[in-house]
Amino acid sequence: MTKKYGYICLLLTILFTLSSFKNDEINLKGNWYFEIDRNDEGITQKWYNKNLADVIKLPGSMAEFLKGDDITLKTKWTGSIYDSSFYFIPRLEKYRQPGNIHIPFWLTPAKHYVGTAWYQKEVNVPANWKGRRILLHLERAHIETRVWINDKEVGLQNSLVAPHIYDLSAFLLPGKQRISIRIDNRITKINVGPDSHSVTDHTQGNWNGIIGKIALESFSPVYIDDVQIYPDIKNRKARVKIILNNSTANEFNGKLSLSAKSFNSPKSDQTKEITNQVAISGADSKIIEIELPFGKGMLTWDEFDPALYHLSVKLNAKGIQSEKKIQFGMREFKIKDNQFLINDIPVFLRGTVHNCEFPLTGYPATTVEAWDKIFKTIKSYGLNHVRFHSWCPPEAAFIAADKGGIYLQPEGPSWPNHGPKIGLGQPIDQFLYDETIRMAKDYGNYASFTMLSAGNEPAGKQVEYLNKFVDFWKAKDSRRVYTGMSVGGSWPVVPNAEYQSRGGVRGLNWNKLPETETDFSAGIAPFKVPFVAHEIGQYCVFPNFEEISKYKGVYRAKNFEMFRQDLADHNMADQAKDFLNASGKLQVLCYKNEIEKMLRTPGYAGFQALGLQDFPGQGTALVGVLDAFFQEKGYVTSQEYKRFCNETVPLLKVPKFIYTNTEIFKAEIALFHSGKSPLQNAVISWTIKNKKGIALSEGNFDPKTYENGNGILVGNLTFPLAEIKEASKLNLEVKVNNTSFVNDWDFWVYPDKNTKITSSVYYTTVLDDKAKDVLQNGGKVFLNASGKVVKGKEVEMHFLPVFWNTSWFKMRPPHVTGMLIQDKSPAFANFPTSFHSDLQWWEIQNRSQVMNLEDFPANFRPLVQPIDTWFMNRRLALIIEAKVGKGKIIVSSADLGPDLENKPAAKQLFISLQQYMNSDTFNPKEDLSFDVLIDIFVSPSKEQFKTFTKDSPDELKPNSNQNKIK
């Protein structure tokens, strides 16, 4: 056995030393020796001098190769939990058992480990590397690295945003050498906050490992250390700042040359080569600034034409050669008053928030191909901007965004609130400066790096700290614009910020009648700089359980599995797909209306939606029209989404969406345009169609040139509704002729007639003895139970769906995410409806009570079924039909009756239900006992929610804007 073990170790050693090699680089990817240092004793025990006992592959993470600990209820996660009810609710006990642990707060990694681990590899250093500069390049390590060469410690680095690069020139000798790397993913030394997306288990996970490029690099001892390019569009030139280093003892004399050439555009451009003679003293460095002129063929970069250049910088002398090739774009991203400008053209930011969702690996992609795919998907939905919430992506993201024409806002890797605070002298204060300096150095030349925030939603002496932070960066680097941190509406304003990325001026005020006339002008009026809406949307959709099979990497969707089984335990497994699609259609409707409201607000500068894709943590926040894999869920396509989210969008201004046929439909047509150039002599046309697609009215507006702007007036239209004799859903479509820009809206028209109760139906507002007698004698009863419900009273339904998710916000209402409607039922023959909540349901649905059908037969299905939060999965109802005794009944917990005023949709639904009850088609499938029915109005729900948690997110804390210092 000992002989066999020795043979295996020898074989592994041979394999490990045969690293990929070329003249100036040794690729270190592949097998590394490995060992977990659970007791943090590796330094004192000199593990850098011993053979580690295990093996792992790099690039990669411990969890990816099943290194670490199994998930238990005692796993020490990196992330806040504001709803601990999972640990106590009896019905979820089976998910707390060993072997069946299902964590609902986020995705579950294959293994979990927070602490120190050691990685070790032996390499053969070529003899011709003697006297050269040798660097160890670790593209992205998580988090702190410490490096030894043989038994000599090289140093320590701690960055979440940039490569860890160690100069090994004084440590590596030709021949066989051992590299030992100790990695610590604890966040105790520099606490960025456990919910920061750079470290948290809510998103990428707090992994331990190294990803991306891992290599030894050999360079000339006299070398180009750094190159930064500062475009000057107006004067057709770039200022190039170059740092040269001489690590030898001798003076260096040589030639520096630079030139730029375009590489990705139909048109090509190339500058003349500029040369300079340079002299650098021994063991010294020199900063050189050179102006690089461009000719008349200079190409500029923007979202429409992302033309790029490669700058070639060469340093040459006898026996010395150093060269750098840098990708950059000639662009200027500036601010004028309350507008962003790209090369002096106004630009509106249509953004999404990227939270480091990488469910297959648990760490961010480091290839350009992977980021190309992400950005192409984002752009296909009409977006041009990405904010990276409390993290900074690897270099590949900037390369891909440059090529795709995407404006990026990376952030300092911190949410300094749930733990650390800024401005108090904690390590985070200096760390955010250090990290953003690293970001500017490594990624500052990329054209897409247009904006910078210090992080997300801070606490502490934030205004003082962030004012200084913004001032520092404004003075240091003019290539982008700066804000303090991205914050919600209750956070204090940072006056020195060049733009505001904040909440407070967003959302849909649909406690009042849905309309499209109002905008956000009053909310943004106090701000004299660009206002970018922070984390708009957050409209939830029911889980897509078909997504579970996609989790074939380091994560498993145990949260989805638990929600799916819980839905089955509540006898609704067969409705999961319908819940997804019904809630999804409402979600898209909400995003459409909120985005359009911003597009029609003059002076609004942009938005950062949360998000285009789902957020897998914080209780499972299913707020995206795409899943965490950036793939469609099936209820909206990118082309459909782009109708209301694009560089040019037709807009509608109407006071309401529900009309009677005694009214005239009056609308103002407006236009949003954020293009490369004005829309010249554009003709905008409109068509009103019925459900059969027959045009009832149409027209167009005179040709006009439209400059960039929000809510630009196009014209007005009118359409008399007197000819609409039956309840109808109509559609208004507006398009910019001879372009792909088109948008549309549904509106509803109902006959204006009185509501009467037919003698064959007993209408009542209480389930009284008379109702019981009618049912026992084979009669028909309509029960308007509005305001009478007890079983389900705790469930609060708004028209708008669940915000973010009910777990993170401790069951703050609303609790319902849309409704599933049996639209094919003859009950709706005279009330046009789809299978999901639409705007004609607002006056019926919003703030109505729901009924909890927990004691109903397992297969009972309501006519109208509110979709509960997936943390509870209660079977709810708004309208039910059933056989009771010898009779038949319809029960509505929405206010439906004969005496409705100024509620045309509710009135029409009541008429439709009455007509249904008087027809031969009124034949409910299910039988109910009178006792089960009356219990809805007598007994509270058996399942009640309790958080068991005292702490809460900032949004729920009194005076959260004060962020009191403890």
C-alpha cells in the first residue's frame, strides 16, 4: 500500500510540474495540491514546507470540486436572514431533517466552507527567465491571498475587484520551485458587509478559490507598468499617460512608440506612430504623458456604433523590449444639467441590475464569450446599461460591454450597512478607496466603464464620507461620472454626487385608478443633476419549477424544490405552470407601465431595474422576466418587451382604461426617443382594433422631426364609443412608420345599462338562513361576501404583485402575486378577460379580501384564484362556484352587486355572472357542504405566518434614513 501511494504521489508531481509553457508565460491551470486549514494553523505549522494531502483543480472553487462541508441547519452562511420562520413552522419540519435540508433563502451549494485553505503547485522556472521580472497573476481570488515561494513569504493581497498580482522576481530561481497560496474567504478583517454581492451567499456565494487566468508571467526588467488613455473628442486626440519602470541598477535609454488602430468597425482608422526617446535611472520609474492625434477618420464609441481601437505601446532598446496592447474607445461620457451625454448626444439609461447571478459555477464568468451572451441578451430587451450591485465584474465583462455598446456602473464591493458602516474609521473606509483605484487602473481604459458608485445603501457618516469620495474621483479621473452610493429613497442625498442613483421617485401609484397621464416630474424637480431610478420594478412572479432541472452545476435549487412540494401539499401542484404564466403576465404589465411612466417624464435620466433576471437570494426574489440563467420563462419575449423599452418608444396618455359606450375615448400620443440622431420627418400612425383584429378607427400624424427627449408631444386622437354595443376589449397600437418601433395598449368598453337582480337568483351579503333554505330547495344564491371574510382575512391583496418577496420583508403586504382566472368559463361570456389579472380587474381586485380554501376538497378550483406568495401556498379564492345541498351558489369576496357606482368593470362582471347563473351552462362541478362554506366567515385560517425574527431590512426600520450609529 505504501509503495502504491508513493507511486501515485510521484505521478501527480510529474503531472503538476508539466505546466503549460511559452516563452513569456507558464499557465498554472490544472491540478494543484490542496488542503483545508480548518483550525487556521497552516502558517504556524509551516504548511508551505509540507506536501498537502488533497488535490483540486484550478481555476475553480472548493464547492465546485466538492471540497468543504455538507449543508446543515447550523451552516454559518454569509448573508442576513430576516425571516427565520423556516426553522420553526411545523409544516416545513420535513425540510429540516438531515439528508433532506432545503434552505429557502437562496440556492444551495454542493458544499460550503468559510475559512482558510491552501493551494500548492510545483513549477519549473526556465533558465532564460533569470534576471527578468516575474509576476504571479491570479485573475480573481476569493478573498484574501497569501503567497510563499518555497519557504519565503512573498506577501498578502485582499481585493474583490482586481487580479492579485505578486512580483516574484526576487523569489523565483531557475529550476523546480514550489508555490503555496493560502486563501481566506472570511470577511472579518475587512468587513464589506455580509449581504454585499461580492461575497454573499444570496448571489454568487462566499466561495474559496481562484478563477480566470492563473499564470506566471515573464517580462523585461525595464517595462511599461501602466497605460491610461484619456480621450479628447472635440480636439481629436487622446492624452496617454504611461508609467515606465526600471528594475535594473543601470540607467536605461531607449525608444517609446505608440499608435492606435481600429479593429471592430466597418470603417477603419489608424493613427500615425508617435515616438519618444526616454531615459530612466537605475531602480527608478518615470511618468510620461503623450498626446496621440487622430485624423478626420476618427471613430467614436457609443451604444449604436461601439467602435474600438487597440493602442500599441512599445519600449525598445538593445536587449530590452516591453509592449502593451490596450483596448479603448474614443468617447466622452459627460453630464450637462440633468442629462447624460455620450459624445454630446443626450442618452437615457435603460438599465438592469446585475447581482452576480452565476448558478452553474457560483462565481462570475471570466470569459468574453460568456459576457457577450449576457450582454446580447440584455440588449435584446431594449436595455443599454448595467449596474453591478455592490460588486465589480472581471475584465472580460468590460471587454464584452465595449464590443456590445453597454454603459456600465460597477461599484465598490460593499453594502456597508448590515455590519460595517462608512465614515467611522473602520477598515471599509480605506478599502473602498483602494478597491476603486484598482478598478480605475485595471479597467479604466474600457469605453463601457462610464459610471462609478462606491457601493450600495450605506450606514454611518455617509454624506461626509461620500462627498469626499466623489470629490476625490472627480479630481482624479474625468473619464466617467460619479455618484456616492446607489440608495433607496429614504437615504440622505449626497450633494456632491454628479448624478443620483436613488429610489423614492419610482413605482406605480395604483391605489388610485390606473392611468398614463401622470409622470415623475414633481419627484425629480429638487434634483439638478441626472436622476437614475434605483432598483425599479421588483415585481414578483411565481416560481418556474421547470427551471429546477437547469441546476446541474455547483448549486441546487432546493428552495424551488421545497416551494414545489409545499404547493403539492396544498393540493395545487397541477396549477404551477398556470400560476407562473398568470403572474408573469401581470409582472410584464407592471414593468411596462412603470417604464413608460419614466419615459414620458421630461428630464428623467434613466433607470436601473431590479431586474431583468431573477435574484436567487434574499428569500428567493423572482422579480425577473428572465431566470437566473438569463433565459426566458415563457410568458414574454424580448421583442414583446422592446415595444415599451427601447431607444424609441411610442407612448400613450389617458386618464383611465375602462369606459362605457356613452363616452369618447380621448388620448394624447407622445414619444420617447434616445437615438444616435433625431427621427427625421417621422410619421406616427395609430390603429384601434377589436378582439378579431378588425380596425375600428385609424389615423396618422403629420411628418415631424423628433429630437432626443422624454414624453415628446405627437398629437391627440378621439374615438367615439357609441357603436360599441357589447362588452369589449379594444387595442390601440401606435407605431413610427417604416421603423420597428411600435407599442400598444388594451382598453375596455362596457355598455352603459342598469344592473338588475333576476328573480331566479337570491342576492345576499350574508350567508343567512334564507340563503341556506334557497340552496336546500334547489335554488340559486349569489353571495357578495365583501368585507365578511374571516378565513383569509390575514392575506392582503393589492392589484400590484408581491414586492421583492415576502420572506425578506417579513410578510409585508401585498401577499398576492396576480390572479389565475378561468377565462374559458361561460361565467365570463359577457366580461372579456384573459387568464390573468389585467387592468379591467383593478377596481375588482385591488384591496379586496380573499378566501382561504384550506378545508375545501383537494381538487376544488375557484373561478378567480388569487396566487399566494410561494412561501405560504395557501389556496385562495376571489370568486367561487359550487353545488350546495340541492342548489348552486356563486360567492365573491370582491364587492360585486347591483348598487355599484362608478365601477363599470365590477358592474359588468356582476352582469356577466348573473347571466351565467340564469343560463343552462351554470352547472358547478364541485359539491360543498354548507358548513365548509360558512366556516370561511367564522373561523380564522389554521396556518398563520410568524417571522420569529427581530431584525428587519432597512426599509422596514423607523428612520432608516438616519442609519443610527451604534
